[in-house]
Amino acid sequence: MLKLERLEISGFKSFVDPVTVHFAGGITAIVGPNGCGKSNLSEAITWVLGEQSAKSLRGGTMEDVIFNGSEQRKPLGMGEASMILRTDPGFPHSDDGRITITRRVFRGGESQYRLNGKLVRLKEIKDLLMDTGLGIRAYSVIEQGKIGLILSGKPQERRKLIEEAAGITRYKARKSIAEVKLQEATANLLRIDDVVSEVERALRSLKRQAGAARRYQEKEVEYRQLLELVLLGRWSSLAARLAELKGKIEETSTREAGLAADLHRDEASLAQGRERLDALARRMAERHQKAAEIAATIEGRQEFLKANRQTLVDLGERSAQGRALAERREQEIETWMDMLASLGERRNELAVEREQAAHAVSQDEQQIAAAERDLRQVTARVEAMRAQVAGSAGAIDEVRRRAQQAQMEMERSNFRRHHLEQEIAQQSHELKQAAEALEMAISKVQSTESALETKSDEQDRVAEALEATMRREAEATDKKRNLESQLAGAKQRQRILADLSRAHAQRRAALEKALAAAGIASPTWLAGQAQPLDGWERALDVYLGSLADAVILEPGTRALDLARTLAGRAAAILIERRPGADDTATPLVDDPAVVLSLGEALKLPEELAAALPPAFLVRTAEDAARLARQHPGHAFLCREGVWVDAGTFHVEGEVASPGILERESELTGLAKHIPELETQLREATGEIERLVGERTALARDSNRLQGEVSQLRQELAVGRARQEDLATRHRRHTAQRETLTTEQEAIVRELERIDEKRRQIQDELTAAEERSAAVQEGFDRAQAELESARNQREALRTESAGRRSRLELLDERLESHDREEGRVRTEIERGRQQVTLWREDADKLSGRRTELELAIARAEDDLQIALEQRAAAEEGVLGEQQRLDKLREEIRALEDRIAQVREQREGLRSEIENHRVSHAGLRQDAEHLSLNFQEHFERPLPEDPGAPRTDLAEQEAELARCKAALERLGPVNILAVQEHDEQEARFKFLTEQRADVANSVDSLRRTIKEINEASAERFATTFVEVNKAFGETFARLFRGGEAEMRLLDDEDPLESGIEILARPPGKRLQNLMLMSGGEKALTAIALLFALFKSKPSPFCILDEVDAPLDDVNTTRFVDVLRDMSDSTQFIVITHNKLTMAVAGTLYGVTMEEKGVSKLVSVEMEEIQPEEPRRATA
């Protein structure tokens, strides 16, 4: 159970200085004048609990809670309040059985919350205090003037009090979170459905691409096997070359090592010579150092003599000055001794005068004490008479109060009767308006239903059009992707063929160079003249082979002469034109299977066709075999990759790259096909953009219609709710008008009763005033006697005050005299000490002067010796310098010889470095080869490379053919298999996720249902308990009567508001608004105490809730408050003395300084009845 231990505030509103308010168990009262800052203490507690409304704190902005300055003080930059709660050690965040909640706000707008000194969020504090009865909107804080809001508030606001007592707040928070999660889960379910449909479409596309990728991967395995063999062969070749270079490096290194040994010996000799040179240099330095030291000694002795001679003069002057000061101070001491003797005589005179004044003051005090006793006796008689006057006046006030109350009751009744007449007229007017509004609401609902049906039909039509457009867009997108794939494949194929053409041209370069040297600058190639028959390019390439690169000679050029020129320089096939070759042309083979001759198939001129071997194109391989047997010497070729010459069958194997004719034909076809594909791709892109625009417009219309339909549905729901509210309002106004009419009749009867009562009270008032006049006359006589006694006492006090002042003046003079006498004694003692010190200093200076004279004599002897030593040192320096110069010449010769050896060694090193650079280049090639091998096969090269292989060139050619075959497969999405597997796994995952989200939606709906059931059950139980306690507490406070709470809607206990009905004793059941202000306040207090009986709050703040109550009702309120204080701490801000009387602790709030509140506390339970009350700040 939480208990409020203390409140610490600083800079909060008018509490500028730090203030600590301790709260004991039971009742704590806070009192003080209006405007002194009492309510600031309760607002500090609500502020710490998380109040966010500056208006609720009687401010405009949250900065208004910071002390804003006064005439005497500057504004502060920060306001802070801390609330310390006692609790069980097991309570969350408990620190040794205490919880400290702190809130701090700065003028910059920054706000901080701390829990046990740690920064936290407001949500954490709310979660901690949830269902404890504490909170800014709970029933634990009743602010000033708001006790009546419990009754006058809306039914839903009353319901919150019962929910807080029932502990439903936590359930409602959980329900709110669950509803938010349900909305998010439903939205996630819709998004997952969209993603699943998109993944399904992607899977269908990837399935086709994965098949092509698998075929590509099979071919790639073969390529990797060949690549491994080629890389291992290259590794063997590189290893052999590296071994050769390593031997050369070792031989050159041996020669370089010999030169290094010679160089090392010479350098050792050079080092020894330099050491001897360093030793001589050090000796020279030592001699120079010694000469410098002797010179320094000479200079020091000279300076010493000069300084000490001056010091002798100064010491003589200081000694004379000290002796003169000592003589002057001895004269001053004699003067102070005379002054001390005169001060002693004056003190004796003052002591005698002080004794006389003290005796006179003692006599005056005795006379004043006698006058005080007489005054107390007269005062007692006056107080007795005052009590009689007060009793008489109290009786008159009571009668007047009753008369005034009767008059007020009559005025209230008249006001209420007039007000009821106005309310009846108002209710009639509102009833008419409600009927008209109800009719308009019914018409509005009907028109909204019609508009909703129209918009829904239009939305369905737009949705169907949008779906059809999206299907067309998907088809156009697939078409565009296919065109993009075809175009990319065609461009890649074109690049591959162009690379092959460039490679072929590079191979021709050597032959072209040789031909140019032979006088043929621009050779004509057979492939360049041929125009192969469509579909026969591969078969013609297989038959022609290298003949396609044959050079066609111009007329007049002899092939034999050119062949002799090219022999040994370049391989070539030469074709001589054969003009007029009709008689030697290839004989025709008359057979239906023959398609064309070789020359006709290549569309060559007759002189070129005659130069080619006799060959014919036939339909099938069987025809080629048959005709070859019939026509020996002729070749027959078919499209199946087979050509036959006599009994020889030539079969086409796997070709890595296309032949010249096939390549050039395919390049020509691609040059035409690629622009067509690009045109089709632009058309497809334009179609997609058009469909996207159409889809966007339809989606915009669909969203607009969906928003309009949602708006119409919302308007329909609002209209129906409005219609229902207006019907309820019509029924309520009818019932209220009947109730007001009945109440008007009761008020007329009440007015007659009050008028009779007022006349009786007026008679009682006249009699009481006559009795009071007699008592007042006796009181006036006693008051005159009291005034006379006071005058006599004051006269004695005035006479005594003069004599007491004289006594105090004499005491001050004696004290001043003693201080002056002490000062003189101190000066005498200080003067004697200074005289002694000055004489001692003079003696010391004399001794010092003698010592200096002796030191000057010794320094003059030392100076003469140093001058002789300096002459000898200069002679030794000259000899050492000559030996040093000779050794330097020897070292220079040795350094020249070392330079020559180093130059020879650098030449060998350069040779070694060149070998090493070549070796490093090969090593780099080997490392590159190793990285390439590691990258492709994820394992290192073998340590033993083996012997170089002779078939490496053949393997490299086979590798090139395999690579070309891979390139012919065109662009393949290698990752399609992985993407297909990933998309398939994603589809499975999304399917499982969708099931999980669907289960989560069902679980959240079940959770909300369980929360509703638990909340309804707890609310019903608490409602019954509070209702029962409300009736009992109401009867106790009113000494009878009855009160109860009712649900406005029994069918919906979770949302139904609460209506309160009350019947004070002697009255019939009536609406709360018809009760007086005191009755309303007492009824609200009854409901508040009923809530505390059901679920006690740790503490409760009641800010002037007893203000509307009279003394009788305040007494009843106090009795119940005292009983409830056993289970709840009550902090009561009040002006009522009856409420103060039951408080265990009383705090007073004052404002001695304008704008600054201060606190005074009294522990009422510690004060004994016979002792006067004492306040401690």
C-alpha cells in the first residue's frame, strides 16, 4: 500500500525557496488566508502525477508554474517538485521501501520526469501508478471548487470514477493496445496478400529463366575443367622460369658478398680511425673545457670581489638604521605607560557610577511587578464580562443567522420559482426544436442512403475497369521484358561477333604486312567477295575452312612468284583469277539432289569460281555420299555438317566460334534486327506508360470514390446516431418539462412555510437585543478600570526605561575602557619585542661584515692562482690540435678507397635487382595465376608444379572454343536458379507468415472479447459495492434519505453512462440540479467516500470541499472523514475551524513577503491541552 511521506518543492509558483512538507498518517490540514498559495501545494502533487493541462494548473502555459519573480526577487529558470511515497519493499521500483517521483520544468519548455533519480518517461510513471487510485483524473485529487463537478459532470465522466475504483483502467489500456494491434495486423494481412500474389507472378517468370541457367551451368562445368588444366600448365611454365632466375640471382649475390666483405674490413678500419679521432677531439674538448672553467673561475672571483665590497657598505648602513629605530620605539613605550596609568583611574570612577545606576533599576522593576499584578486582576474581570458580551452577541448572531437563512431560503425559493418558469418555457422551446431537428435528421439519413447506393455502384464499375487495365499492364510489362531480354541477347551476340572479327583481323595483320612488303597494299579476300546462300553459311565455312582467308590476286600477278616471296615469312592461300575459264569450268552434276555449285552458292564471278575446288551443295548426307561415289574428284556438302569427297567423309565437330561466312552473315542480320527490336521496345514502353497513366487515373478515381463512399457511410452512421440522439433528446425534454411543472408546485408551498418561520425569528431577535444591551453596559465599566491600570503600568515603565538606559550606557563605557586598556598593553608588549629584535639584527649585521672582509681576502688569492693556470692550459691546446689534423688526413684517404668498393658493389646490386625485378614480375604473374585459380576453384595451386607441358597451346585453343560456346548461349540470368529458390522459399515463408498474422488477428479478437468480459464483470461488482456504500454514506451524512446510481443503458454496461438520483430526508426523489449547493456538495462527498470504501486510495487531496457546508453538515463530514482516515491519508485544504480540529498535523501557509509563500507547521497531537500552542517554522 502506498503512503505519501513528504512533498519537496522548489521554484514552483509562489514557493520560491525549497520547502519540504511531511505527511503523517491520518488527516493533514493546510490553512491560510486567501491568495497565500495553499492550493499550490495540491497542484504541485497533481503536477508531479503528470498533469499536462496548464489551464488545470491555473496558468496559460506550463512555464507559468515556475516562480515568475516579485518586487524583491528575480524570476527563476526552473521549477521542481518531488513526491516521496512509502511502500512495501516488493512494490515495483521500490528503493528501500520508498519511491521518489520528481518532475522538473525549465523556462525553455524542457520537462523532465525522474523515478528514484533516474530519467523516465511519463508513461512509465502512469504505468507504475495505474490501478492504485492515484492519477490526475482519479478520485484521489478533488481540486478547489470542483467537488460539485462529480454530480454535474456528464454520465460518462461519472463512469470513469467507478472504472478507477474497479481497476478497469489497466484493462482499458490493454484493450486500446490490442485494438491498435488488431488494426495493424489486419493491414499487415492485406499487405501480405498483395506480396504473395506478386511473388507468385515472379515465380512463374523465374521458372523459365532457371531452366536456361541450368543449361548454362552444365556448359560452365566443362569450361571450368579445361580452365583448370590450362592454369596448371601455365603454373608449370612459370615455375620453370622462376627457378632459372633464382640461380642467376644466387650467382650474382655470391660476387656481391665478396665485395661486401672487403667493404666491411675497410669500414672497420675507418671506424677505428674515427674512434681515435673522436678520442683526440674529446681530449681537445676537455682542454678547452678546462680553459673555459679557469676563465669562468677568474670571472667569478672578480664578480665576487665587486659584489661583496658593495655589501660591506650596505651592512654598515642597515646596522646604524636599526639602532636608531630601537631608540625611538623605547621613547614611545614610556608614553604608553603613562596613558595606561590614567586609564586605570578613570575605570574606577565608572565602576562606582554603574553600581548606583543598577540599584535604581532594581527598585523600578519591583514597582512595575506590583502594577502588573493589579493589571492582571482587572483584566480577568474584563475577560469575564467579555465572555458574557460574546455569549449575548452569539445568541443575537444565531438568531440573526436564522433570520438571514430564512430570508435566503425565501429568496432562493423565489429565484428557483422564477428560474423554473424560465426553464419550463425553455423546455417547451427546446422540445419544439428537437421535434423539428428529428424530422430533418430522418430526411438527411434517407438522402444519404440513396447517395451511398449510387456511389457504391460507380465504385464497382471503376474497380472492374482498374482490374482490366492492370491485367493489360501486366501483359505489356511481360512483353517489354521479353523484348529487353531479346535486345540484350542480340547486342551481346553482336559484341561477341565483333570481338571475333577484330581477333580475326589481328591474325590477318602479319599476312597483310608481308603482302604489303611484296607490293600488295590492299589485298582482296575470298570471304570479302563471297555472298553465301542463306542457311548454308555454317556448311560452307566447314568446307572452305582456311580457304575463306585466301587472297584473290589481281590479273597479271603470278601466284608462284608471290608464294616464293612469302615463303618462310607468312602462311597464305593464293587464288589466281582465271579469265575465260568457261571451257574449264566445273562440270555440272545433273541430279535432283544438287542445290547449287560452290561458286553459285557463294555468288562469285566465273573467273573466281573456276579457281575453287569442284564442289556442290546437296540436300542430305545420303545424297552427298551417293554422288561422291558417282563423281570422284568432286566434293558434296550438306547442311548437316558433313561433306564427302570420293570415299572420304568430313564431319563437323563442336565449334566454339562461328566461321567467317556465318559470322559476317549473322552480323549483317543483327544490324537489321537490333533496330527493329529497339523500335518494338519503344512501342512497348509507350504502351506501358499509357496503361500506367490510365491505371493511375482509374486508381485515383477508385480512391476518390472509396473516400466518398467511406465519407457517406460515416455520414450515414453519424446521421443515424444523430437521429437516435434527437429521439432520445425529444423524450428527455418531455420528461423534464413534466418534472419542472411538479417542482414548481412544491416550491409555492415551501414559500408559504418559510414566510411564517421568518416572522417567528424576528420576535426572538428583538428580545435577545434587549438582554445584550444590559450586559454591554457592565462591560464598559470594567473596560474603563482596565484602561486606568494600564496607564499606571506604562508610566512606571517609562520612568524605569530612562534609568535602564543610563545603566546600559555605563556598561558600554566600561567595556570600551577595558578594550582601550588592553590595546595599550598590547602596543607596549609589541614595542618591547621590536626593540629587542632590532638590536639583535644590528649585532648580526656586525658579525656578517667581519665574515665578508675575510672572504674578500681569500677571493683575491684564488684569482691570482687561476690566472697562472689559464696560461698553462692554452699551451696544451696547441699541441693536441696538430695531432688531430694529421689523423684527419689518414681518414680521408681510407674513405676514398671505401667509396670505390661501394661503387663496384652497387653495380652488382643493380644487376641483382634487375634479376629480382624479373623474378618479382614472374612471381606477380604466378600470384595473379594463383589468385585466378583460387577465385575459380576455391583452392590453392599445387605446391609441385611438375614439368612444363607441351600440349598447353592445344588446351588453350580448346578453352577458347568452350568459352565461345558459352557466349553463344547469349545472356543468361545465372542467379535465376538461386532467385527461383529464394522466391519459392519466400513464398513458403510468406504463406506461413500469413497464417501467423491471421492467427494473430483471431487471437487479438479473442483477447478483446476476454477483456470486455473481465471489465464488465469487475465493473458490475464494483458498481454494486459503490452503490450500496453510496446509499449508506448518504444516509449517514444527511441523517436519513436515500441515494443511488443507475446505468443509463443496462444492455451495454461497458459504455453506459451513470445517472445519480438522491432524496434528502423530508423530500421526494428529485433531479440533482434541483438540490441546493450544500446538498450537492454533501452528496458528492458521500459518493467520494463510497469510492474510498470500495477501493481506498493511498491518499486523497480535498481542496476546500467543505466550503459550501454549514456547521452542522461540516460536523457530519468531519465525523466520516475521521473514520475514513484509518485506511487513507487525507490532505485537507480548508478555512473551517471544525475541519482543522480533527487534523493530526496542521500546516499554515503565509505570504509575509509579497508574492512568496512560506510554510509553518504544528503537530496538533503533540500539543498538551494545558500548554499554549507553539508554531515552529
